[in-house]
Amino acid sequence: MGLFDRKKTNFYDAQPFYTIGNSSTILVIGLGNPGKKYSANRHNLGFMALDKYQSTHDFSNWTEKKDLKCLMSEGMVGSTKVILAKPTTFMNNSGEAAQKIQKFYRLYNSDTTAVYDELDVNFGTIRTRLGGGSAGHNGIKSLKSLIGDDFARVRVGVGPKSPPQIDSADFVLQDFSDKEKPNIHKILNEVCTILDERSAGPLSEHSITIDL
């Protein structure tokens, strides 16, 4: 399926829709920074999305895997085993966790999906694709340097910067604005729907704009 835009009016709720597919294992790695200081930052949308997914599915509790440099939760979606991972390396070294997890579970980039904030995408828009550049995102730069670039991406928009002259790093390390906060749950619900779709097969290239 080619690139298309669609408006969302119905959102993912507590009960997910499961599609039964071939038995397989996939890795979903959310990008962010560990610690309470960063937990509500725009740059931690990847962590927020995985927390939402874990809490609304019958997945295991988050467990620290020091040898794999991540917090991990696992569960089944249909016949697919889904491994959720939040690197404990801090954003700029996220690829270290991805590389170790792939090696331990014998997974490949075709089995791997990264979920992360994207400054070049407007708030309320989510884009999915396979491969591509980093758009200056240090977490993606780290993944690309250690596992290559042919993994699936769920790019969750946090742009544009406001005010425009603010440094990009400063902007993404801020918490969401009071205007944005009420809409975070809608965005996370849509990411959960996308991850359910990923459990049933490869992601197609989408651009989704949510009605906020």
C-alpha cells in the first residue's frame, strides 16, 4: 500500500483488536531517556507509547535486563510474540540495546520496529515507514550505526518548534505544553492500534492525522 493520509475519528480503547497471523516474534523498541526527570518530555514519546501498550495488553511487568541494557516486557498478540524494550542507555546510545536484544533473541531488522518522537512531523500526525534517514534524531542515528537502517519506524510528531528560534534539543527535552497534554492519550491510542497492526504483519507506509 502506498503512502496515504487519513483522518482519525475513532480511537483505540482499552480492549485491543487482535489479528491472528503466522507465529512469529517481533521487537518494538521505544526511544527515550530513563528517569523521572525526562518522563514527560516530548523526547520520551517512545517510552510513553510502550507504557500505554504494555498497560492495555496482558503483558508481563517491566523488568530490567542489565545485560541487554533495557527495560523489557513481553506478551502475545494473536499468535505473535511481542517484545517491548525501553533502552536504559539514554537516547544517544539506544542502538546498543537494540543490537544486544536482536542478537540474544536472534531477531533481524525485519522483525524490529522503533517508536519515537519526530520534530519534522507536526503534533497530531503519525507516520510509518521502512528505513530512511535520521532527520537529526540521535536515537535513530545510534540505531542506524549499530543495526543498519532497514527497520520499521513509527514517527510520532511533536513539531513544529515553538517559538521557532528555540534550539531543537531544548524543545524536545521540554514537557508537552498545557494545550498539547489533553491530546496525548489520543496519539498514544493510535500508536497502540498501529502496533497491533504490526503484530499481524509488516507495516505499510502511512501518514495519519488525528482529529485533536
